[in-house]
Amino acid sequence: MRTALPPEIHPAHATTFQALRHRNFRLWFFGQLTSLIGTWMQTIAQNWLVYKLTGSAWDLGLVNFVGAIPLVPLTLHAGAIADRFSKRRIIFLTQASMMALAFVLAILCATGAVRLWHVIGLAFLLGTAQAIDTPARQAFVIELVGREDLANAIALNSGTFHGARVIGPAVAGILVAAIGVSGAFFLNGASFLAVLGALFLMDATLIRRAQPDGTGRDDLWGGVRYLAGNRASGSVVLLISLSAFLAMPYYVLVPIFAKEVLGGGAGGYGGLMSAAGVGAVLGSLYAASGGAVRRKGALLTAGSLSFPLLLLAFSFSRSYTVSILLLAAVGFAFVIQNAPANSLLQSLVPDHLRGRVLAIYVSLFLGLMRLGGLLVGLLATATSATAALAITAAASLVASLLVFRKFPELRGME
């Protein structure tokens, strides 16, 4: 069932914003935007807190890596849960859990009791909640808009994530400088009320739940067998996994670039991350446009090659202005790599396997990105932040070229 375009969406923009004609998706879109602003505030504040507590690139990487540990034992179970139960209920429970964890960290910081082991422990618990939440959240989109608007909805979802990157880091930089990290953590906890409210207000009769095919929703290995036997889907997962491990952990080093390479503080760090967010928002709007939706393979190719190349250029920059511009371009390239990859994968996967396949995809994405954060932190400790980023960006570029050589059909996918 499809609803009419809301009056605020002009027909001329229907191609870019067409998924917003679905009432449930509108609630999800704006609820997620509010909540993700808080999440980005916490990400920035947490990295700054760890760097302030220890001054160690290794510890920055360690905290990011710990959140990936629950992904390994929970991946297959999370996918089966998403395929078997109501995704809306799963998301509600996991988001409420993440809200509670944010408030705990806020209290620890406000009372001055926070220690590194607290941050590590809470990162582990947050990773546990995210391991269950993310596959359900990814697979929930098609239930809100249907297959016909899926690519547009995924791009707009990416826009909410990266739009939050524009606002969250900037606000976090101001809050950390003015009242300390506890304020950012508290506001993140409060922001979860927006997405919880959106889930509560959704019309359950408009949710298009996928019907099982009768071959076993409890089959934990169904997603693994599908990816192993499907060349198209497997190549997409391989490409993004390599990028997640080698290129995407660049954000771990941004606090060091802000302070030691570019001579800034918390405000400068927030500015750099916001620049990446601005570029990503522009990338999301482009990815949501009609032409981009129809050329997913070409967009995926352009993003996969330009993303590490721009990171390599950023590693050599010593100008704050140039670094801002480069990170804006990095954000744009990141989205035009990942939005079409997600859309291609969801369009290829059968409905009854979507939760399990996306659980593997998301777990590889998040797990390898955090493992890559540990690697880049180790490299930065052994050499320097600039050398570590240059090495991993160059390796990512080479890896992407090799994947496209092995799977040339990726470039022509639609």
C-alpha cells in the first residue's frame, strides 16, 4: 500500500525523496535522524574522552575494536532472529538498551568516576546490542517501502546517518569544550526517545513483513550458503569487507590529525568530522537521484576507487582548510560506494534470507572496520598517524582494483 506524497514534497523532487511518501518510513527517517545525531555526538565525545584519558592511538583503536567482539558469536543468531521475529520489536528493545548504556556513561563522566575499563566494558555491551539491532534495522527498510522504493530509501537512510555526522560532531565539539563529555553522552541517551517514539507510532498494517518460504527460518547457515554460492552477492560483500578493514577505520586517527598534525582541539576535530558528514549528505542525495539508482555498478566502482585515493591525499595534507575539503570529498565517496552496495545486495537476496545475509554483511562491515581500527592504531603507534593512514589507504586502493579485476561484472550491475 502506498500513500500520497506529503504536501511538503514538491513533485519535482519526487525522484530523490520518493520513499518519504510512505508514512512509516517518514516516521523512521526523522526518528533515526534525531537519534543518530546523538550517536555521532557520543562517538566524537568517546574518542576524545579516551584520547584525553590515555593519549594513546592504541587505546583509541582498542575501544573501537572491543565493540566488534560480540559480532562473531552473535552474527548468525542475529540474522535468524531478524528473519523469524518482528523487526520492529527487535529494534525497539535494542534501541532502548543502547539508551540505557548512554545514560550510564554520562553518569560515570559527570561524577568523575570514569576510567578506561568502564569505556571498554560499555563499548562491549553496546556492540552486543548493535549486533542484534543492525541486521534487523537493515532488513526493516524494505518492509516500510517495498521493493520498488528500496534503493531510494536506502540512499535516504544513508542521508540521515551522514546528516547526523554534520550536526553531531559540531555539537559535540561545542559541548565537550563547554561542559565536558558527560553532556554529549546524556543528550545521546535522550535522543533515542525519537526513534522509540517513531517505532511506537508506526501503523502496523502498513508494514510489509516478508513471508518465510518454509525451508527453515531457524537455519543459521542459510545466509552463508547463499553468499558462497552466489557470485554477484559474494563479490559485493567481498569488496565492502576489504574497504571496511583497510579504509573505513580512518576516523580512528582523526583526533590525532586534528591535534598533532593540524594543531587544533576538540572544535577542530568536530569540524573535520562534520566536513566528512557534509560530503556524505551530498553523496546520499546524489545516490537517491533517479540516474544514480539506475547505475549502481558504475557508482559502486567510482566510490570504491575514489574513497581510498582521497584518504591517501588527506594523509599528506598539513593545511586545515585543505583537510576539510578532502574529508568532505571522502564523505561523498564513502556514500557512493556503500549506498549502491547495500541496495544491490538487498535487491539480489531472497526475502526469506534477507536478515541472515544482512547479518553477515553488517557483521563483516562492522567487525572488520573495528579490527582495522586496531590495526591502524597499532601502525600509528609504531610509525605515525600519517604513515598509518597512507599505508592502509594505498592497500585499500590496490585491494579494490584487484576485486574489480576478478569480478568485472560488478561495474555493470543495476
